[in-house]
Amino acid sequence: MQLTRRARPNAAMASLLDRLTRLAPSRGPLASPLLQRVVLGILVVAVTAFPLVVQTPPIDLVEGAPAPRTIRANRLVQFVDEEATARARDEAAAAVEPVTSHDQTVLPDARSEVTGFFETAIAARVAAREATPTAESPEPAVFEQLKTQYPDTPDVYLQTASQMDVSALQTARNSAEQLVTTVLSRRFTADELPAVTEQMRESTNRMAYVQPVRELIAGIVGAALKPTLTPDEAATSAAREAASDNVSTVVIVKQAGENIVFEGEIVTAEDIEIVRSLGLLEQGGSGISFLALVAMCAVMVVAAGGYIWRYDQQVWDSLRDLSILATLFVGMLWATRLVLWWRPEVSVYLLPVPLAAMLATLLLTAREGMVIAVLTTLAAILLGFSGGADSVGTLVWAIAGVVAVAFMTDRRALFYVGASLVVSGASIAWLTTVASGVPVSDANTVALYGAIGGLLSAVLGYGLLPFFEYLFGVTTDVRLLELGNPTQPLLRELMVKAPGTYSHSVMTGNLAETAAEAIGARPLLARVGSYYHDVGKLRRPGFFIENQAGAANPHDSTAPSLSALIITAHVREGLELAAKHRLPQEVMDIIRQHHGTSLVSYFYQKASEGDTPVYETDFRYDGQKPQSPEAALVMLADAAEAIVRTVRKPTQSRIEASVRKVVDAKVADGQLDDARLTLGDIETIVRVYTRMLSAVYHPRIEYPDQPSRRPAHEHSDHEPSRS
């Protein structure tokens, strides 16, 4: 029958890991959960051991020959570098900006030049008018005189000036004089002159003149502009000499894991002496050391697995969650090692090692995030044995990982986590570096690297989280927060088309979330699952009592069996809507399981009153019993909230009795058999639901009607009675 067909999740929602899991054998030794975890552990050890045990080969250095490979120090060494000191002093001197002095003659000279041009034009205009008959134009004579005195001025400016009368020239002269005074009152160098000229032209374009006159003013003023600041060679030389003298002696510090000589560089006697003093000339790994590193890696993985098995059985039971932890650990280790192999000159503090702990916390829990933080710290120690990291870097990584786990709650916390990582990375890197005897100037650089590494961790965590969500099919709190926003299309549609159902879902969410906090389940998943558990009612909102608002009940004229099919169909239809809107699998599971296989008792009893044989299976939901505490909480909250609405004159005792009746019925019906709830959890749920529902559905005081007439003494000045 169409109404009882079970909806399948949208294939697009299936994670890549789910698709790969289908390839695993369903029978045979590899089908054993324990063996699967053993195989996963062996793979992690094998993949992890390779970057740890591969050390650099024995070093063979010859003075004057290219270095066969990049060589790193295995402990701290420091010495004075005379060449670097001289270079630093030269750079400090070169960084000093040229000293300039203010030339106070520029403004009067430019003002004289500008006004001189216009005064010449005015005088030429007056002389030409006196010497030229009235019928003839004085413009040619004015132009010729201006051309004689200002041969370098463009003809277009001279032509414009020759066409202007005396009054216009005087006005333009005043504007030009004011403009050049304003511009040259500023202090600017020759390099800034083009920008100043451009600003002057923009100011000219705003003047109330015709275009040719504006261009004339801009051209004459622009030709007169000169820098008001001129270089002072003596002062510049003195400043550069002082800057050079202030540069301290450069002390070269080679920390553990830092490069001494790069591959292909010519080896100097100094390089050989440093390598010899560090005992690296005879360096090389042995088979025993390799086996020891593999053994340590195996112990590390086994210890982590034992911790998860002992303290987080839910993660241990999930091969997906274990795969997430393995991927994060192996991925971070390989990424770190590859960077150190490919670019050995990169500071280890720049590596975003806390990223793995951040992602583990977001994808799973803070406990797993701390496991990854410890594993990455231990891996850093093992990397130190093979020349990949140092003790200071390991300490910074450890503290940064703990900080990341401590502050990480959801995507909104990434900003605060990033800020915390920046501060902690910089401060710990600075303190540990200074404590090791490194100069403060070099420690400041290390602190900067630590801050950048923390910032990279936060940025990469924000970017990689959606990728891991899709890859492993994880519904994080970040995604749940987005789904819980009332502006989500599906919730918005539920609010508009089925307001009663929406109100009921919000109340169910409040109940389930509070109970989840009390028993240690996922509060956010319980709340968001409650919001969407009844979205299937959107297909036929009028068939559900909370949306009828006093209208006729269509079930009154419908056969009980058909009514039961309509009611139970909202689970299947909710799954279809959830798949259409790409809701996470955890939310879809709550939709599927929130009624389990419960009996629609009202219509079953109504059908039993007739003469036709009635089968109980026809009146049960074709769903799945709750498989998680969150799904069970939604089931119980849904039923408890609905039944308490029917209690007349509700008191706390009556509400508690109704809640216990609902819970006992679900337990007796076997609906909570697979929900992983203890008897203590169930008792806590009853208390929480009773307390919250009593706060909402408590008895109200019946207020008396307002009197139609006010008492005569209403406005009297008597004091109110205190009796």
C-alpha cells in the first residue's frame, strides 16, 4: 500500500565512508567488529611508523663541496655571525627614510609666478585695447605678447587668457592665487608631487568657471608647483649612521631541528665545525632504533584504543568514529612530516598541529579531541628522535592542542579558539625559547611563528570541517545550530502551514534538550530532532488536532483504519521531506524513530468497537524503535507534551502521573529496548518533563470581570488599607 511504503534516505546524503563500508565483507573473519578494529590499529601503526622511522642518512661533509642534503641541528647551538651583523647594519641604514627640510621659498615664488602670469595678461589686455581701434579685436595682440613672455606655456592656455576680459582675468588670478597658496601650504616631497597635482586639478574642476578657464588655472598653477620638502643629505647620513650603530651583534642560533646547511650549498669550515660539535657527522639510524620507534608507535596506538574502549564505549562501537580519529592523527602526522621533508627551513611553529584536535572535538567530543592532542604531542616527540621537531616545538604543540580542545564548542567558537591559539602559541613559544637561552629578538620571531600557526589552525579548521562532515557523514553541532534556526525553509513552512505542530515541536524540543543535558546525551541533537520530528504533518496539517483550531475534525467522517494510515503516514512523509531538504542522517533517524512501532490506540479502540475484525499490526507505526537516547527523548517528550495538554485542572501531581503513564506505556511496549537508557535515566526524564510541563501548564487564577463603574472613592487621598 502506498501509505505504508518506507522512505529511503536521499542517496546524496550518504557519506563516502558509508559507500566504502558497503564493500566490507558481511561474513568471515573480517566481519568481526573486534578484528576490524585490530586491522584498523595495525594500519594506523604501519602508516604512522614510516614517517617516524625514516631518518636522515649518515652525514658526509667536505669543505668547499656542495652539501649532499639539508642538515638540521639536533640540539641548540649559537655563535656570532659577523657577515650577518654587517648585512643587518646595512639593511638598517637603508631602511631609514631620507630626512627632509621645509623649503619656505617655494610658496612665495609659486604665488609670484602665478599672479605674474595673470598680471601680464591683464596689462597686455589693457595696452592692446588702448592701441587697437574699437572695431578690431585685441586678442591677437594679447596672445602675441603672452607668447613672447611665456614661450613654454601651451598655446591653448595663452589663447584662453587672450580671450578673457580684464574683470575675468582678475577673478581667475584671485582663484589661482588662493589655490596655489592652499596647495603649497602643505608639506610634500617630490614623490608626492604627482598626487598633489592631481588633487589640485580636482579642486579646479569644482570651480564655477567654464572649462577652458578651469584648464587655464590648473595649467598655470600646476606649472608653478614644486615640492615643499627637500632632501637633507647631512641629516640623512647621520640618521642612517645612528640606525646602523643601534643594530646589535647578530647571534646565530641553531635550535634542535633547525637547518645548518641546505642541500647544494657550498659547505664552509664553520658548517663542519657546527656539525662536528653537534655530533652529527656520525649520525645514522640502526635497525634496532627503527624497531624501537615502531614499537613505541604501536604502544601509543594501543593505549589510545584502550582509553577509548574504557571511557567512551559509544565511539569504540562506531567504526566511523574510530576512522575519523585515525584519519586525523595519520593525516596530521604525514602533513607535518612532508612539510619538514619538503621545506626543512620552515619553522615548526608555523605548522597548524592543533588542527587535528580541533576537528576531533567538533566532529566527535572533547574527550576524543584530547586523545588526538596527546597523540600528536607524542608523535612530535618521536619526530624529534628522527630530526623532525624539537622539545620547544613539542611543548608548544601540546599546550596549543589542549587550548583548542578547551575552548572549542562550535563553529562560532572558532574565532575565540583562534585568538586563544594565537596568544598561547606566541606566549609559550616566546617563554620556552627565551628559557633555552635564545636572544629575545630571535624569541620574538619564534613567538610570531607560533601566533601564525595558531591562526592557521583556526582558519583551516573552519575550512576543513564541511569536508569531514561530508566524507564521514557526521552531523556536527555546527550543522545542528544551522538547522535549528527558525529561518530554515522547512521550519518556516511548518510555522506558517502548521502552526500548532510547530508550537508543539518547539515545546518538545525544550523538553528533550533539557532532559538530554540531565542524562548526558546530545542536547542540540535532541532539540533539533524535535523541531523536525513532525514535519511530515505538512502534507495534511488539517488531519492533526493541534492544527484544527476549532474547525471540524475530518476523522469524524473517516474510517478508523484510514485515519490510522493517514496519521502514521506522517513519519514516511516526514522522511521524504527530510531527504528532499538534505537533513542529516541523525535527524532523519529521529523522524523515523520518534513513534517507533507504537500503537495508534485511539483509532484502534474506535475500530474495535465495530463488528469487523481488527488487527493490531494495522494500527501500529511502520517505523523503527529508538536506537539512540536522543530519539527516545523525542518520543517521550512528544507523547508527554501531548497528553498533558488533555489534563483538566493540571497540578504537578496530575502532570507527573500523566508523564509516568506515558513513559511506563512506552517501556511496557518495548519501545525503549534499544535506546541505551538506564532506569536512572528514565527516572530523570520523568522528573525533568514533570518540572517543565508543570511550569507551562500550571493552573491559572481566574481574574474577576472589570467593574463597569469606578468606585466613588477611587481618587480619594486616603492611604490604602494595610490590614
